[in-house]
Amino acid sequence: MVKWEDYGESSLTLLAVHCKIDKAKPNIPYDPSDFRRCIHLFECLDFGQGEIFSLLCRTADKYPEWKYFVEEWDTLTNLYNKEKHQEDAPLLYKALQEVRKLNEVKPNSSHD
């Protein structure tokens, strides 16, 4: 049996979608630790790439703030794998910030 001890709000959001449960306050991964906990959830569930992508797409369908994370998941995962044994993950952190900024831009908003 796998022990899932390291979880956060973003991984709980993924799990809620997987279990077909509405989460009152869904969250996105805000930093490398959040992202790591999402990866850890997939490992605990023993998900392959297809299952991961399917869950991510269902999550983005239910919670639109996940859309850009799904689109950039492979890039984020590659950065995570590159930096996971380091004390800090500056490249992943920067990439997560950039994805969060995409969520802040509203369609049809004017950019000066």
C-alpha cells in the first residue's frame, strides 16, 4: 500500500476531480512544492502518461484556472525533473509564475 502523506490544495483538487467530488475551493499549483505534491499524487495512483493527461484535462474542464497548467504540463514536468534534487527550483518557480499570469489576462481585455 502506498502512503500519501504529502498533499496540498492543488493535489486535493486533482483527487477531487478523479473521485468526481466537487471541491469548494479548487487550487492550482502555486510553487514547486505544490507541483511536487501533484506529481506525488500521480505516483501514488500509479498513473501512466495517458491517465495523467486525462485527469488534467478533466480538471481543466471543471476548473478553468487549470487550463494553462494543462497546456504547459510537459514543460513544467521537465523543469521539475531537472530541478527535483536541488534545494531550490528557480526555473520551475518562474514557469509556474508565468502560467499563473496567463490566468490573470481576461479575454478581450485591452493591453496598453
